[in-house]
Amino acid sequence: MSHSLLTLPPAIFLMGPTASGKTDIAIRLAQEYPIDIISVDSSMVYRGLDIGTAKPSAAELALAPHRLIDIRDPAQPYSAADFRADALREMADISARGRIPLLVGGTMLYFKALKDGLANLPEANEVIRAEITLEAQRYGWPAIHQKLAAVDPITAARLQPNDSQRLQRALEVYYITGKPLSAIHQEQEAQALPYRLLELALLPKERSVLHERIEKRFDLMLASGLIDEVRALKARGDLHLELPAIRSVGYRQVWEYLDGLYDADEMRFRAIVATRQLAKRQHTWLRGLKDDVNQLYTEDIWIVLQDYLKSFKISRKLETGNC
């Protein structure tokens, strides 16, 4: 580790698929080390989504408060850019107090946005989007694809002629900025995270064990009142399935069950399958990360984790020495 890196304040990423036990580990770490927890979860940011997100209980939050939980109404949007800004602010506050930020969760896009930064793209322009949509209705999306190829051949080459959403966005960005989307991505410099980062990926050794945990956890959610929680969200009248909060795994299936689309057994089956698919995507993402990510298996996790922290010169609360 370089001398310049050692002068930066430490921070920890604890990543893992859903139901892998990240929260329990994070709480124990916060009890034994000078650590404050920041949630990295695109569903836990929403108030009222408690049971289905496996949000830490009041007792757990009393032991180890989590930042960036319950900061948005379910009707409000929350983006990776929003998360990055919020997380950087919270990390700076924690470091200023002489403590270590521990970012824990399973929303991999948020981790990537925080570490690598985001391209400086313009906000959506509804007028321009409407013009592109109208043109596509007249001439077809393949014609829009050809139009994009004339101004941004790199982006056009990686998009299918019928990929309406991405074609519209790429052409919209060009109309707003005068720059091809590919050029903006090329110009993007990695916005270096000003921390000495320890990245930990929690992976189950046996996928069957994780699948069993997912099934048991969803049954516990149902027994704990998940259906009533979703019923209360529906009763508000301003929420719907197009919102990211309501599309969250588990919530979508219960919502559709309450709409009468299928019975309780089918709802349970669909929710468990969707959760397993999410865990598979998270697992695949983590497997594809670079060598600087330490992959930890759930067996003997605590011993391994302590060794990693010690190698990073992160000491327990009762030990002497600086972090």
C-alpha cells in the first residue's frame, strides 16, 4: 500500500447477495470497532417498506444506527447519483468524527457509482423525448437508430435498432449537449473516492444454502405482516407498480396478489423465485469484480474478517493505536 494511500481515511465496503447475513455482520462490527454503518440498499431508503426489505429492527438500529435508511417517501425517485451524493456526505461526517464508514448492502450499482463516479449526463427533457418518440412513430425506431449512427456511431453500434429506450436517451443527450453519448463516457474521469478502501464481498459457499435462507426469510416476512404492509401502501392511493419502490422484489408480487392476479401460493412462489434471481445477479456481479475485492465465504467469516481488518490497520475499540 502506497504512502499516499495510507494518508487517506479508511472506509469499508461490505457487499453481498440478499439474505447472505450482511446486516448481522455489520452490527457486530459496529459493536467491536469504531465504525458507523451506511446502508447501500435501493429499497431501504423508502419509508414504510420495512418488512419486505428486511430493514433492521428498532432493537438492531439501537445497537448500531444505519444511515441512509428511511430518507425517501415511496412516491419519490432516488437515483444512483442521489445515493453517491448522500453517501459522500455521510462518509465525510463519519470520518470527521474519527470513525470509519462501513457501507453495507446489496445494491451493486450504488457501490459502483460511489467508487467509480458517474458520467455527467443531462436531466431528461420531456419536449425532446416527445419529438423523438413522434419521429419514431412516423418512421420507426430503425430510422432513429440510423439517425443516431450518423452522430454517434460508437453508441449506435452497441444498440439494437428496436432498443427504443436507449436509442431515445442517446439521441436526447446529443441534442441537449451537442456531444455524442460515447464521447461523454470517454471523457468521464474516474472520480477517485478519497478513502483507503477495504472491499469485502460476502459469498455463500453453497448456493442451495442461500436459496433455503431466502425461502425461510420470505415466509418469516409473510408471518410478520408483509401483506398488511403492502395493503397499507396500496391504500394511500398515490402509489403504483411503475414506481421503483413498489417494483422492489417481494412488494411487486404481494401487490399483484392483492390486485387478484394470482393466489397466495403463486405469490409466495413468484416472490421467492424473484429473490433468488436477484441473489444470482448480485453473486454474478461480485464474482466479476477485480482482484482488490476480498471474497469471503460465510463459513468462519468472523475470523477471516478480523484478519482483513487487522491487515488494514483497523483496530478494535478497546485497542490502542490509530485507524
